[in-house]
Amino acid sequence: MLRTVIACAVMIGAPAALADTLLLDGIDAARSSSDLRPARGISMDRVEAQFGPPTIRQAAVGDPPIERWDYPGFVVYFEYQYVIHAVVTP
């Protein structure tokens, strides 16, 4: 009986021992560049005042409306008039 319990425990724990490792190589680069892109929650007017006009301004789509502004090195996403995300581009 004890052997059966031990065998079951080994078989149940085996998949965990073979788990993959997730590597996030770009996470440090994104953190170090956070000063170079707009922070979440600031307005479109403030983004344009700080970074200038975008190279490409894509019209809002969806509900709520999401608008995208492209800058050299990053892209800014707005919901209504406020930044929801800024992404570094290569």
C-alpha cells in the first residue's frame, strides 16, 4: 500500500518537475525606457505638449473608443482622451 501511495505521489509531481521556464528578455529594457514614453492617465494635450505631434494618428475605433498615436520608438494608446498604454517599438 505504501509503495502505491509513493508511486502515485511521484507520478503526480513529475509534470511539475518538467515545467517550462518563461524568459522575459525585454522587461528590463522596457523599464529603463519608461521615462521616454507617456505615463498612463495623462491627457492627449499633455502627450502632444511633451512629445510633439505624432508621426501617425490613427482614428478611434470601438466602444470605448481607442485611438493610437505612433511616435519614433513608441506607440501610445488612448481611451477617450487619456493614455491607457505606451509600448516601446523596435
